[in-house]
Amino acid sequence: MLHTVCLKHQLNAYLCAAYINTQQPGAIFIRPKNTYIMTIRCLFSFSLLLYICLSGLNLYAQQDAQYTQYMFNGLVINPAYAGTRDAVSLTAIYRHQWAGFAGAPRSVSASIHSPVGNKMGLGFFLENDKIGVHNRLSAYGSYAYRIPINDATQLSLGLDAGLLYYTSDWTQAPNPVNPDDPQFANNVSRVLPNFGLGAYWYSDRYYVGLSVPHLLSSRLDDPDALNYVSKYDMHLFLTGGVVFDLSESVKLKPTILLKSIPAKAPIEFDANINFLFNDAFGQVWAIIAARA
């Protein structure tokens, strides 16, 4: 069962909107010619850095936490999402898969982010992911810089950095084949620093994001062991979505998420069809989701 909570600081949203509206027309945008030249340069530099990082690391498969409602917590998968809501935004998501089974996956995340001035955004998120005897606790801070493209579109480039605390309590392993195996008498505990990059192209009607939230590939098992058993690997995320008006009170928002561990695992595909209903009581979401 999945519970999603999305909260927005209304006062800051109002103040932010009022601040932007008081600007003179075009005050926060640079000249179109220079804007597109700067955008092309930023995209080229980001793509080159991303290619170098992807090709220079040795990868072994290890999954990040999975969320069907990823569109409500974009900061977890893309640091460039920080500040794009133009208000202080607080989001919490809880996911419990295969309820009733011992060791079933449980994931919870909470994030907060906000714009800082007209061009920057800051964010922070906590995430805990538990499956079986393994537990991951992550804490990351995010910084984003936004480049206005035109009156409706912006490009945000982001960076995050933080720590992963990984533990494996092998003493809790159910029904081991060989209970006398010394591996089941040991616990693994690692603190691993990491950082990531992201780009987010968006407007009020659509968005496209590309990110690598964790660039470093780290060993999770006992560092004194002779063989590699488990590694925390780099994941590449591509997201996109668009909004259609079906009526004055109903909007349709299809979204996609592509996730890949380059050269080590097949591409995973998530697709959602979101219906947004506006009425006198507020907004109600209805979601149809599929994963392959």
C-alpha cells in the first residue's frame, strides 16, 4: 500500500509569486541570442561530464528504492528539481511492497526544497530503504541553478552531495542453509559519501529531466573480503511529462520514467497517466501506473 503526502507552504508561495510579478517585464531574462548560446554551452558541458562519469566507472547491478509516485518527489532522483516549484515544497512518500511477507521492501522518503532568489534552488532529502536483512539510510543536500530560456521555459542544472549509511544484519537471515557459516554471524556497516548531477528542462505544460543521483560506485560488503559480493552502483534516470486540459476542471498528465544501470542491467520503464480534478474542495489526483 502506498501513501503519498504533498504539502506546500502557501504563504511563501504567495510571497514568491508577488515578488516575481513585481519585476519589470523581461527583468529576469537575458537577451534571446545570448540565452540560447549559454543554454547550448551548458548542455554540451553537462553531457560531456556525464559521458566521462559513465564511461570511467566499473559498475555492478544494485537497485535504488523504487517509487511509483516518483513525479511527486522529483528531488530524490534529480537534484536539478530543487526550487522549480517556485515555493517551499515539502513531500513525504511511504511504500510497502508485498505486505505480509517477511523481509518485504519498505521505503520512506521526505524532502524539502525552495527557490532562492530568481535563479537558484536549495533542497534536502532523507530516504530509508529496507529489504530483508539490508537497510539503506541516505541524506543528501541539493543545489540548482536555473537559466531562463523564454517567458515560459527554464533549464535547471543541479548538483547533490551526501552520505549513505548501509547495514546488513546477517544474524536476522531466515533459515540459512548452513547456520554455522561465519558469514551469518557478522554484520556489515558502511558509511559512503556520494554526489550526483542532474538537468531539468521545464515549463508549466511539460518537463524533461536527465540525472545521475549517485555518481560513485561503492562496495557494500566487508572490505576485507576476498571477492566482491555487493556494490552500490550508479543509476541513470530519464523523466518526462506533459499536461493536457480536458476541461476547465480536469487535466490529463502522462509521465514516464526510464531507469538504467549502464551496461549491467536492462532499462526499466515506468509510465503513469494522471488525472487532476479541481473542485470547490481543492485538487484530487487519480493515477494509473504501469512498470516494465
